[in-house]
Amino acid sequence: MMKIKKGDTVKVIAGKDKDKEGKVLAVKDGKVLVENVNMVTKHTKPSAANQQGGIVNKEAYIDISNVMYVKDGKATRVGFKMDGDKKVRYAKATGEVID
């Protein structure tokens, strides 16, 4: 079970985009794709989907260790605890259950 999931709001804590916040678009192999963070320039060939081709700006994956979950505008660590018979994520700063 991952501590960061698709749809979470996260804050970048390291790298060129430090202190930026955004929504997680995808999680894959210990990396996350955050909207408007780690933008890269990609050169694309013309294809059926993209007739024109050319230069495209898009997000690139960033390591999951370089982001922190944001709860109520404050970055916090995420932990797991048992809520009855369900394993749930909770914000360590406040103790509130996330999901």
C-alpha cells in the first residue's frame, strides 16, 4: 500500500520545483506525476493522434521521496493504522484519517 495515491495534493520538498504544490496525476514504480511540476520539453514526431508534431511541454515523473502529502495547507507525513478491521492512512501531524 502506497502512502501517496492518485488525486492527493502534495508539496515538493526537494529539487528544482521545491515548495510547489499540485495534484498527483499518476503513481508508478516509486515515482509520481504531479500537475505543473517538473515540466520538460519533449520533441514529438507527427503521428495519427498528433498530426503536427513539434515541441510539447509536459510533466515528468518525480521520485516519491521528494514529495509530502498536504492536509489543510500543511505538509505532513503519512502513517497507517487499523480502523476496526480496515487499514487506513492518517496524517501524522494531526492524527486525522485521510481515507
